[in-house]
Amino acid sequence: MGRKVVAEQYEHSRQKIMNATIELMVKKSISKFKLDDVAKKLGMTKAGIYWYFSSKEVLINETANCLYELYTEYAIEIVNSKGRPIEKLRQIFQGKEDNYESQLMALFPIKMYLEYYSENTVIKELIQKGYAKFYEAVRQIIQEGLDCGDFHTDLSANEFAVLMTGLIDGLAFQNVM
């Protein structure tokens, strides 16, 4: 007799596994990520994870897609929020709140950029799309800041966004090396 599947519990368990995967990917990296670590973190077996995800690659792909969707929503929420552009820019780079989830969202573009060299095609595509969204969010906030006078520069919003995202990339590489 097989397991009885309750859709709501099944999805809740899948989300718990993906959340643990995200946390471990951020702490270790995609290349050093192991299913054993997820199983240990959640107090389950590796076989239990395979009940929810058919392979490690499927788990990584679905988790990366989930993270991409979360970050996209997060960045759009910041861009569309009320408040001064300087505060929005701070939120994009540092997180909206002083908690792990918020910091994870702020680290997403950096972490994903550093993982750009992944062999996984799905992740590479998500990284490229996610990084484009990150750049566009920064560009929109900078344009808003230039329009309202919060930012002053001779650079265009595009050039300033390239500079800002480049600085963040440089800081990320410096911290990793």
C-alpha cells in the first residue's frame, strides 16, 4: 500500500525542502550542495527527499526557479514602493529588514552572479534573467532619484546602474576571494 498524498501537506513539505536547499546553497554554493545536508537539516532521509523531487538536479532547478520568482517579486515590490530612491537603493543592496530572509534577497543577485559559471543550463538562464531584473530595478530607482533630485551625476541612469551593479560585483568578488 502506497503513501496517501494530501496535496497541501505535499506542497508544504516540498517548500520546506526548497527553503532548506536555498539556505544551504547560500551558505555553501551550488557546486558544493549535497542532498545529505538537506536531509540532515530537515531530519529526514535522502530517500524522503527523492519522494518529493525525482533527482538532485530537479530539486536544484525548481529551487533556483523559486528563488528567481521570489527575488523578482521582491525587487518589483521595492521599485514600486513609496519612499525616497536612496532608501529603495539601500533596500535593493542590503535588504528591507534586518532578518535572514531579507538579507538573502539582497544577496541573491550577488550570489547568483558568483554562481554564473554553473554547468547547469537552467540555472545559467535563470541567473541571466535574474541579473537583468536586478540591473533593471537598480536602473529604475536611479532614474527616479535623478528625476526627483535625490541623486546628482553627469552619468545617465543606465551608466550609473552599470557602475553601481559593477561595484557590488567587485565587492562580492573581493569578499569571496
